[in-house]
Amino acid sequence: MLKKTVNLTLLIALFNLVWAIEKYPILVTPGNPNNVNFTRFPFVEIGDGRYYIGTETVNWYAGYENCRKLGSELVTLETNEEFDAVAQYLKSNGYSSHYWTSGNDLANTGKHYWFTNAQPLILDRWGLNEPDNAGGIEHCINLEYSLGQHYVLNDRPCSNHINAMLSYICKAPKLETISILLVERKNKESVLAVYFESLKRNESKCIPVEAYKPFMVTNLKQSVFIYDYNDRMVTE
């Protein structure tokens, strides 16, 4: 079956529309109202969030880039509940590395903010005498496994230093789903790659927006398509 490539910019633009394409309306909805099942790899569920634990060691900037490639951000830990949930997951699953978060004071030394949402870092989970900006070069915040016992926040050099090579944690955006109303079967190219159990005329189904992004990145895909289980393409 011949497939045309859909420009990724166009694809993203379609998702930003509340109702897009008059013949095949698309509705973007927060959450997962239809309880759609989908593969969450490479993200894992911790509490009510989805996270990726990067095991390679990189500087803060490379960690940020790696998260963005997965359609996510360096983790922002805004509450004690989220901090404890992530820390407990790491300990329970045998992780013992240090991990970059999005926190930093790059804009104004001594004033730490979360890079993902520009909110001040007010969580009081610092290690002993931290943050100390040792040597005047520690501006990025990591989740540190202190004394092999518990996780705390610590500041480190962001790059160009032996202490700047850490693992990292990404956090995926909150789940959204796309509802697509099938008006008429079309054996033409579509804009998403999902197999539904079946689609009938004037029937609406939901799919998770985030479900396909890691797949596209991993497989260097620029476009994706929708089929039903009979291999019939169902949208333009």
C-alpha cells in the first residue's frame, strides 16, 4: 500500500486544533476518558505520572535534549508526594545513580527554578548544606542518592566538569486522547498510526496522543497512519 509522507509540522499543527478537518473531526481531550489501553514504553508509571529513567551519563543540557527527543521534559518535582514516589521507585527497583532534574539557577545565581514551568524550587529536600554552589560553578540540580540511603536534592556543575556527568529522569506530559469520527472509509493516507478493533460509519474512537511519539522518534518516522484490524485505512 503506497503511503505518502505527512510533514511532521503539519501533524503537530493538527493536534493543536480542537476540531480539525471538517470531514474527519478531531477532538483533543485531557486525560483518558475512554480508558484506552496503549503501550507506555519507554515510560513507566509512578503515581499519577509517567517517567523515563535514563541510565546513560550525560551533562544537564544533553539530558534535557534526550528528554525532548522523547516528547518529554527533564523531571520537575513540585511536591513531597511526587518526590517520595519517584525516590521510592528508584530504590525499590535497584537504581542507585544520581539523576538530573530540570531545576537550576542559571538565570540568577542562588534563585533556583524548575526549567519546565519557570516555577521557583521551593521543595525543601536538599542534602546537608546544599545547595552550596561549590567553586561558584554548580548551577544545575540533581536527585542525589545520599550515602546509599536516601535521595536528596543537590547542585552540580551543568557541564564541562567531571561531576557534571549524571543519569537523568524525564517526565511525560499529562495524557491526552484524540477522538476521531469516522465518516467514510478512505483507502488513502492518514495522520496517525493506530489499529482499532473496528470502526463503523459515524463511530468515534479515542487514542492517546503520547502513545506514538517515542515510536516515531525511535524509528525515525515522520508520519503515521490509522488502520482498522482488517488493514483498511480509515482516515485521510
